[in-house]
Amino acid sequence: MAQYSRISGSVGLITLKSPPVNALSAVVRQGIVDTVEKALSDPKVKSVVICGQNGIFCGGADIKEFAGNMSGPPLVPIIHAIEAANKPMVAAIEGIALGGGLELALGCHYRVAHAKARLGLPEVTLGLLPAAGGSQRLPRLIGVPAALDLITTGRHVTAAEALQLGIVDQVTDHKTVDVAVKLALSVAGKPLDARRISTYLCPPLSALDPLFEEVMQKVRQRARGAIAPIACVQAVRAAAALPYAQGMEREKELMATLFTSGQARALQYSFFAQRAVSKWSTPSGARWDTSTPRPVHKVAVIGLGTMGRGIAVALAQAGLSVVTVEPQEKQLMEAKQAVSGMLERGAKKRGVAPPLNNITYNSNIQAVADVDLVIEAVFEDMALKKKVFQQLSVVCKPGTFLCTNTSALDVDQLASQTRTPELVVGMHFFAPANVMKLLEVVYGPRSSPQALATAMQLGKKIGKVSVAVGNCRGFVGNRMLKPYIEQAFFLLEEGATPELVDRALEEFGFSMGIFKVSDLSGLDVGWRVRKGDGLAEPRATGQSARIREGRRYSPLGDLLCEQGRFGQKTGRGWYQYSKPGGREPSSDPWFHSFLKEYRAKHGLVPRAIDHQEVLERCLYALINEGFRILEDGIAAGPEDIDVIYLFGYGWPSYRGGPMFYAGMVGLPKVLDRLEHYYQAHPDVPYLQPCTLLRRLVASGSPPVHKWREVIKKLHSQL
Ligand SMILES: CCC/C=C/C(=O)SCCNC(=O)CCNC(=O)[C@H](O)C(C)(C)COP(=O)([O-])OP(=O)([O-])OC[C@H]1O[C@@H](n2cnc3c(N)ncnc32)[C@H](O)[C@@H]1OP(=O)([O-])[O-]
């Protein structure tokens, strides 16, 4: 709703009221219509201030409404009426003015912002464009280049930047409404023609066409298949080229295409999924709202390899006190230099002082005696990690949470090395840990709800999207990756090339195909794991070389590693590079003839494989494992899996994550194709459709937000 009052004698005050962010729901829009009418028809009112309750101006359109039938008055005529008003309208912006909220403010004749406010048009991140006049007013106000930047990226700007760009007229440290009222009093009765942004022409630019061409090219490259950023450029181009009314028509047309697109649905799903994962629960009944985290001020990081360094930087940047431990003096000194460099570069980017003093460097593990929480990040070796946990159990003060950054090992085995298994959880960061947003927080069977809540809270504090997951080999993300990689190897055996597989995945929206990623992260990583599992030893030729434990196995990756082809670091992998450490992959004739020989040796007759088969085999195998993870209760819901893939594995955001994507494709189709491929490859268990997928299809393939009900039923029957 919106509340109306008259203050200081002649100022009408309209307050938006719709917690938590005063989104423009149907009720709020109706409230604005009613209160603006009241203010304009009251002869005592000479000017009007619009603000939001609880220090928040407005978070934009109510995203929840997008999924249903929109009702209530539309926003565009409301903003037109405000702009056309014959009394000065002043927006008092506190907290945020985002999307429709900023568009509402742009309809006002004046804008005052609090110094701590943030403004932006983030519609593009929801698969939309600012279609309440934002794409037409902003370029008229601040010029085409700056508007393009804001609208195509959706980035928020500070009040200071908004002032510099000309989005707001005034920034204040005082009570924003008081300052806005003062301004409203001072401008009462003054002419308003020059304050109506829709009447402006975009500031002239000499080479408009080349500018748009250049921007479009850049945006296309960055968008990798997303349609909203392209539509945003087209809308701004209309602002630059057309009169306002025609520009608005174009804005409406473009929005209509976006609004009903699968991409917008996917991005809006992902917005709510991100928020849903913070409301975690476990099969044993622990929940986010009944578990109290303990405050964490001082954290230890054990091991300063690549992961440990990134974790230490992330913690220090969030203002935590960090105690690092690396037993070898030489490595410790090298790490100190590297970490300091990372902190300095990060601080320079953000224009702040580097938090160098937040970190201490130690070679003795005794230094962690008084920390609140430890993150172990030593080499991925169970025996070594066990030893560290035994030491931590002795050295740390009672009650210290002990976390491991393992990416796949059994958290419970580590917990059993300590006297306090209830205080042990996994904190699986993704490289580079100071950049990547994802954190898998892994609870073992004995982890206490408080330990889980504390790790989740710490993740939030350091800016991560944290997802609580159960304990199993590879947890959620890496467990699903296994069948995906396996299918890619099999496709090479059957006739595909790394180039073909990567192209199909990149056209789908991944920034890099699977073989390029493998070259980047190092083929030796997976080789070490397969060797550890007893899979990678050379076998006799013939069929048995391609069977392990009764299942189909491809030794291709092992064979490359045996040749010292570890990927980018050795200059050779699935592709070749100009030198060891080279970044630009190019097709490698050696690999192609090797593959030919390999197929001939194993009696494999290559066949034509198209992009569709690549996508179906790789992605449906991954999705099938996702369903198994839900079946096993390792992830609480499809949102958890999707958020993990969106933030940790480069899944294209406009496809909403693998489980959402399965729903978009249609669960019966996914089931049908898996059945088809399983029939063709009965020695590949990952292709066998799992029970939950069958159950969902049998229940009429409900939308993704209803899957939890089916999962619950399935669990109750097990
Ligand atoms: C023609 C029309 C054209 C206009 C289009 C638009 O305006 S498009 C819109 C353009 N606007 C945007 O894209 C802004 C989207 N919002 C944001 O970026 C952030 O939420 C924030 C910066 C506003 C606050 O961050 P924060 O970390 O402080 O808090 P938080 O993120 O945890 O959110 C708290 C709660 O508020 C909820 N909620 C929030 N916004 C909306 C909304 N618009 N709607 C509905 N709900 C919304 C959110 O779900 C959560 O609910 P829960 O889980 O408690 O039930």
C-alpha cells in the first residue's frame, strides 16, 4: 500500500509500504494512484515527496507477480501521471531504488538520495529490460554510453556515483525525507517543463551508429546466448533515435518478447532459488530458523596452497582476523607474498586500504589455539587430512568449529579423528576461492545444527552463496560432474572430437567446453583420483581395457596423462598450446591421429555425432545424477542443486540450473532420452533413469517448485 499525509503545511508525503523492500505490487501501485490523485487535488498541497518506509525507497516491481496474471494498474501510466503533474514531485531515496523503483524516481521532477543509497536498473539480471520508461528516460538524463553501461549490466551505483552521473540532484547524510521536504518547499510553484525527463533529447553523440555496433558486439560476446542484454541495447538505441512516445512503443514491444521468454522465467527462478538456499534444512530435521549460529571473529586457515590462499584472502577482506599455518618456512614466505599481493590488488580495485594486518602467518599449528573456527585446506589426501584433524582436536580451544575444504573426501571420517565430531563440517570452496561465489557447506551425520548454521553464516559474511549439502563422494557439484565428464569421454570414443563436444556445450551457454576446462584445471587432477580409486592402471588391450568393475570405462584421460599431457600447464592436453602455460587452445593433429589409432585398436567404428546428442548425453546424465542426489537426500531441493551449478560450475544463468532446465525441456523427454541411451549403452549405469525422475513423470511432471512434495513422499515410502 501507499500512505498519504500532509507535512510542513504544503507538502504531500506519499510513503510506500510493502515489506521487506517496498516492491511495487498491485496494491502498492493502486496506492500510488490513489495518493497521487489526493495530493494533486488538494489545493493546500504545493509539492509532493515520495519515499518508502523503513529506510528503503523501493526494490522495483514485485518479482513474485511475474509468474501469475498481472492485475492492478500498470506502472507506465502511473509514472507518466507523476511526470505530468503540475506540482513538483520529489523522490526521497533511502536504501535502494532499483528497477521500477528507480523508474518511479526518474518520473519525479527531483531526486534526493541518502549517501548510503544504491540505485540501479537490474532488470537485465531477471531476463527483462527497464520497461517502465527506464530505457527511455535514463539515456535522456545521463547520456547513451553511461545508460548503456547501467542497463546492460544491471549494476548498482552508489549515491555518489549517481550524483556524478546526474541521476540524482542531491545526496545527503541527514534524514533524506527532511531534505526532500525542504527541497519540495523551495521548488513549489516553479516551472516544471525543464524537469520532465521524457521531453529531453539524448545528449548528442557524433558517431552513434559505430558506438551501438561496438556495444552490441561486446554485449553479444558477454551475453553468450542471453537475449535480455541485446534487447536492452535495442531499447536504448530507440531512445537515441526516436521521439519519446515511439521509443516507449519499442520498449514495450521488446519487453513483451522478453517477458514471456523461458530465459526470464529461468533468471527469476534463480533469483528466488538463491534466497531459498539460505533457508536450509537437513533430513534429520535441523533448520535455519531453529539453529543458532555462534559468532566467529577469528578463523584459522591450515595450508597455504592455491585454495588456502584464496580462502585467507576472502576471510581477511570480510574483516575477519585470520591465522594462517603452513609448516614449511619457504612455502610460508611465498604464500605471504602472494596473499599480500592479492589483498593489495583487491583493495586497489575497491579503492580501500588492503587489510594486510588482518592476517598472521605461522609455521606452528599451536598458533590456532584461540581461534573460533578452523578451515583445513591442505593437499587432498585423506591420511594427511586425518593427521591435521587429530592435531587440531588437541590444539584448539574447546568449542572450536573444525571445517575441511575437501572437494570430495568423507567429512565423517575426518570428524571421527576428533573428540568433537559434532563441531566438524565441510566448507568446500571453489577456485579461486576469493572470487568464486559458491560455498558447499557439508554436514556429516554427526555435525551439529549449530556447526552447520555457523558455517552457513560465515559463508554469508564473506559474500558467498552458501548451500548446505549432505556428505557423499563429491558432495553435489563434483558428484554430478562425474557422469557428465564420463559421457564426454565416451563420445570421443564413438566419433566426436574435443572441438565438437566443446562447441556444443559453448553454444548451450557454458563459457568453456568440458575439454577446455579439463586442460585449464589439469588432467592430472582427475588422473590422481582415478589412480587412488584403482581405476587408472593400464590394462590388457581389447574390450577389458575399457571395462572397470563391470562398467564401461574410458582410459583416454589416463593415456594422455601417461604421455605427460596435463593440459595448459604442459602446453598439451586435449588441445595444444603455443607453450606450457599458454591459454589459447588450438586443435592438435597429434591428438586426432592418436584418437584414430585408439579407436582402431579397440575396434571402435566412429559414427557421426551431432550437437543434440552431445547435449543430451552429457547434460541428461548430469541431471539424472541430480535426481539421485535428491532421492538420497544429499540436497534438500532442486534449488540447492541449481544454485550450486549456477555459481560454481558456469551453468548459463538464463537456463536456470540443471534441474530447472530439465523441467523446461520436459521431464518425460529427459526420461525418454535417458531410456533410449541406456538401452544403447547398458554398461553405463549413469544413464539408467532413476526412481525420482520416473516418479515425477508418473505424477504428471509437476513444476520444479512442487518437486519437494514428491521427494517427501518418496522418502516416506523408503
Ligand atoms: C514494467 C515493470 C518493469 C520493472 C521491472 C522491475 O522492477 S524488475 C525488479 C527489479 N528489482 C530487482 O531486481 C531487485 C531485486 N532485489 C534485490 O536485488 C535484493 O533483494 C535487494 C538488494 C533489494 C535486497 O537485498 P538483501 O540481501 O537485503 O535481501 P534479500 O535479497 O534476501 O531480499 C529480502 C526479501 O525480499 C524479497 N525481494 C527482494 N526484492 C524483491 C522484489 N523486487 N520483488 C519481490 N520480492 C523481492 C526477497 O525475495 C527476499 O524475500 P524472502 O526470501 O525474505 O522471502
